Amino acid sequence: MALHITPLESVGVEVSGFDITQAMGEALKSELISLWDEHAIVVFRGQKVDPKSQIEFSRIFGPLATHPIKETTSAEHPELFMLVNEPEKEKYHTASYNGELVVGRLDWHMDLHYTGKPNRGALLRSVVCAEKDGLTGFADLSKAYDALDADTKSLLEKIEVAYCFSMQRRHMRYVDLEGYEPGPYSPTKPADVNFPNFPDVAYPAVVTHPVTGRKVLEIADQFLDRIVAPHEAGLCNDEAIELLERLVVHTRRPEFHYFHEWQEGDMVLWDNWRVTHCATGTPPGVQRVIHRTTIEGETTLGRVL
Ligand SMILES: [Fe+2]
């Protein structure tokens, strides 16, 4: 069985030519791992997936993590993290964007980035597709790094960026707040959703990927707060803020992005050490169920401040 690999429009690949329900040999497994390492975003379509086969398939890429929030974890399969739009809960995830109510919109982020130890990767499967919107965006930050000019690259070698966990989107300094209004039930502090009060974390502005050795521009809109001690890199605070603004704009260029429109049977695997993702959200009342499996990472990329 030979894999069929089709590049997506700008970043990532779509892979077909195998059946998830059939046993896979070691050669096929290592080919899949190499594709994940090389392209960072891997899309599979039309597979007959159930929770068991999703878990088994995900294990090819490394040991799986269980999620600390029990409410969103499957009782039968602790490796399965379930994202479900439920009418009685969606008000907590509803906010207004340019006068329209949107459920579950999420800014560009890496999962668990705010802990300093993001997981290695994850695989999403659409169980119930939203009939409207509900796209997941992926941004390749190695390609974003490669496209920087040489001066910026060498400046970034001397810089660390700090991230501050916040519950309120309007407290995040580099997300696009134009037209944004929180909803009446939007959580205002981590304790509202049983989250701890996470300390700030810092990352090198350019992280060398522990497995592939590729450089990654460590800029994610969500929770991005400041450059640590900018004077040590010869920058005043104003220059530091302008540099972050410029880098955020750079990562938003469409040539680094892939937006997945979900169909039943789709799975998307990504490298969470190289790729940020975002969710466009759905209008209120739209059903949507996504199952996520999470591949653990044994390396801590950031440091707690
Ligand atoms: Fe996420």
C-alpha cells in the first residue's frame, strides 16, 4: 500500500492511500511519522474512524496524554478530549464580533503553551460537523520564520517572549480586538472555569524544534504579552512592542495558513511544537462535536517566570 501525498494550497499535506481500520506495518508507520515531521500539518479524509481507532492511530506518533479537565474527557476513553457545542453550555463560550454572536472562537495558540510545556502534537476528528462555519485554522511557524529577513532573524536570537495566561480576551495584548465584545457569561478569571492561576512563561523568540531541528518563530497571538528585558537586546520598550506587533502581523500572512473545513471522516494531525491553530467558531445553536487525541511531549520548551 503506497501513501498518496497531495500538498495543500500553502502549508501541510493531505495523505490518502491507507485504511485506518486495517493493521499498519512498521514501514507505513514510519512514513506517516516522517510526513508529520516534515510538513507539520497532515490532513486525512474519508476514514471510518471510531474512538478506538482514533486512539490507536494517534499512538503511532507517540504516547498519548490525558486532559486534566475531567468534564471534557471521555469516561470510557480517557485519551479522548471532547469538544462539544451544547445549548446549555455554549453561553459561556459566546462573544460578539462586529455585532454577531459567535460560539467557540479561539485566537491563534499552541495547546498548553501557557504552561511552558506544550504537548508535541494532536489529532482532531470531526464527529458531528457544524452545518455552518466551525473551521480550524493552522499556521506553520517554521515557514513564517524562514520568510523573515536576516536582520530580524539575528535580532530574534537574543530575545525571549513572555506569555501571560488571561481568561478575558480583552486583556490579551496582541489579539485583534476590533469589534469584539465579551458575552454576559464570558469567564472573567481562571477560577471561573476551574483553572489554576498560571504563572507567566517565557520562550526564546525562536525555538529550535527538538525533533526536527527546524527553527520555529514562537509567536502566538493568544496570551502574548511582552519581550523579556528588551534593553538586553538593545531595544527600548517602544521598539520591543513594535517588533511584537510586526511579528504578529507577519504570522497572520495567509501563505503560512491552512483552514480546514470539516467533513465527516476527516482527521487533522499537527505538530504543536511548530504550528499554531485557531477556531473560527459557529453561530449559536449549531451542533458540533470534535474528538481530540493529544500526543505528549517530553521536552519543556519554555520557562516559568
Ligand atoms: Fe487548541
